[in-house]
Amino acid sequence: MPPRAVATEQYANPVDPRPITLSDIDTTRALRTDDELLRLVAAIHGSRPEAQETNWLEWKSTLDLSVAAGKFAVAKAVLGFANRSVDDARPQYGGVAYMVVGVEPGAAAGIPAVDHADLTPGIKTYASTPRFTPRTVRFEGVEVLVVVVEAPEPGDPQHTLQKQYDKYHAGIVFHRGAGRTAPAGPKEIEMLGRRLLQGAQRPELDLTLTATADPLIRLSIEREDLEDWLRRHETYVRANSGKPPDRPPPRPKPQPNPARPAWTAYDTFSSLGDITGPLGMLRYADPKDAGEFDRRVGDYLTRLRSRLMDHVLRQIVNDDEANTVCFQVGNDTDDPVSGVQLTVRIRKGGVLVRTCPPNVRDLPPLPKWPDPLDQMRENALAGMTRAQVPDFFPHAGSVSDKGGVFEVTWNVGDLRPREQSGDFTLTIVAGRNAPEEIAVEMTSSAMDRRGTRTKTEQLTVAAEVWTLDDFYNAEPED
């Protein structure tokens, strides 16, 4: 079924009945669909006779495409368009160009019906390397040929004439200028050499780097602070040990009372046992247990001393708000970027850098005064183990000690055009001697780009200070 004929009036503005012209065509993107190509043909037809061809558009009122002369004319235009510079071509239609045969301003003579199985090979006899697609559209009852020539790209070679025609020898280079196609001069040949080299050169890296954080809070816990906390905590532990009351002094043996029967004497019931025994209702502190309790307290404080600071650090890192720095990498260009990496460096000097909390053992349980049931409890719990759930931090980079700096590297991955990466976070623990501002240096790189992008941000350290009591109460209330 032949394409539907499209009249010029169909492309007129319904408010302004004038036919559309080339100035009405949107040049921000390539024309590819049948309707878009028909609109281009109508715009050529509707333009004034003095309208000029451009570096992206050439038209011929008619050509005999069944003979070599017609095929060479199309091939020459295709070669010229394909040999433009990337920078000159891209502003219009993304670099795509059009050779139109069968229409001119004010007239549409059309072309005889063509067999694409014969036309395309005939054009490629002269222009085999450029990428082009011949299309035919029907306009005002005639056939019009529109040859779509793809945009030049960095790395493209020179496109040369493959077969001599008339005075043009094989190997000649045509170039499309402002309004005509002609043999390339020295400047055009030099430009094509640079275009070829652009393909071997990776473009310069152009990424945006951001770091955001609330003012950092200092952690002020020195050795003497820890020992003071442990002393206060030991006092609390001993005061809440669960120690039974001391055994009262023995009661004096009652004197015999002649008025009471002999069977009521205390000794009569001695064989029933003492209710203060191990399983009795009352229990008194055994002086021998004091040494065992002291041993338990000493062991508890030793283990607590070795684990407490790691638990404090773990709380800080697990808090998404506290001392957290968020990093993002943005691709604000129109091209994708592959294999992006982000490296952050923070100078040492009173700071600690973490991307994930430390693995810690549980804090030891509070020691209690020895109890006859302790052994029974230990036996019951001997075969029970608490399941350890491993930490999982998908965006945690590894912190490396590079001498004078801490260094963290993340694999960001690929970024699409105008895409912003997710958050990559780390925690900075500022000590008592940390400066009031901490410099954070960010450096990005990519597999398909040259160079790196570096940016430094200054993070503020607040006047607020954390102490050990902000995390653990040495003397908790019951």
C-alpha cells in the first residue's frame, strides 16, 4: 500500500495559514520518523526561493538516480556530511544530516520510483564507509528521496571516494561546509586527523563531588576518665551485689524452764534442720564467698575495661545522625561514565575514621554474690550459644592507614547522564585534640575518562562534647 500523500497545507499553522519553513523545524533532535521526514520535506517546499542550504541539509530539485551521475551526486553529499567536525555537526539535529532529492523551495518535482536494492549499492560504490539510510516519502503526489546521514563521532576515519567519477579520483576527501560540498583543504584534512585521534583519547573527567555533614561532636574520654567511671561503677556493683545478710550471732541456749514440758526444748527439733541452709528460706552471707565475689568483680572490670570503648564507638557509628559524613558523586554531563571510583582522604590528628562499626564481644554481665544455684545455672547454659548476626554494610569502603592520612575508597560504578550516585558514608570521631575544622579531600576517577576530579571540604567540629556517661551510666537507677 503506497504511503498516504501529504499536502503542504497539513503542515501549516492553524492560526497562521502560512506554510511551514525551515525556520519552523525543531533542530534540537534528529528527525527519524516518517512524519518528521515529511515535515522536513514540507519545510523545504514552503521556504522562500532565496533559502540557503546548510551544513546539515542539501536538496536537489531532481536527479536521475538510475544512472551513475545521480548516484554519485548523492554519494558526494553523503561523504561531505560524514566528514564534518563533531563540534560543527552536533548543534543541529544531534549531528545528523539530510540529502533530499525531488523538492526545492516552491516546487516538488519528485523523482521516478526507485528500487532501493539498486540505489543503496549504487551509492556505496562511491561512499562505502559512511552510515546512511535512504528513505522515500510521498509529498503532494510525488516521491521524494530523503537520505539520512548519521552524525560524525570522535574516532571516525576520513571517508574517501571509493571509485573515480569524472574528474574526481578515488581517495579524494569531500567536506561539507556552510552551504556546499567541496574537496577538503589542508585545514579540513587536519581537522579530520584530530577527529580520528579523539577516538583514541578518553575525554576529560567531569564529575561533581559533594560532602555533607552536621557539625561533628568531640568524644572526650581519656584514660583517667575511663578509670574514674570504672571506680564509680565498681562502687555501684558492690552495693548491688545481692549479698545476703551477715549471719547474726548465735542465740544463747535457753535455760530450762521447769514450767514447760521437756519435749518443747530447742534441742528436741534440731534434727529437723536449719531453715537457713542452702535450700532454706533464708540465706546468710558465707565469709568464704567474699573472696569469690572479689574475684568476680575483678574479672568483670577487666573485661569491661577492654570492651567498653569499642561499644561506645559502635554506638556512634551505628547512629546515622551522629558524626556521619555523606558523600555523593554526580554526572551532570550528557554522556554516561563507567567504572567510577571515589577516594576520600582525612589527615590524622585527633580523629578516628570508620565506615562500619567494630565487631565487639558482648559487655560482661554484672557480677553477683555467689549463690548455691550458680553451678546449676552454668550447667543449664553450658550448651546454649547466642546466634551472632553478622553486620552488613553494602556501601562500606575499607579504611586504610596511609601514614599521615586515613584513606577510604568506594566503587561507585557506572553513572548515567545526569545521574547522582547514592550516599557513601563514613563516621569521623573527633577526639579532644582534634582541630576545629577537619579537611576532607575527595578524588574521583573513572575507567573511561582521563584525569581525576578533586575537591576539598572543611567539616566543622562543634563545641559540644561527649563523655562516657553520655553512653553508659556508671550508677544506673533500678
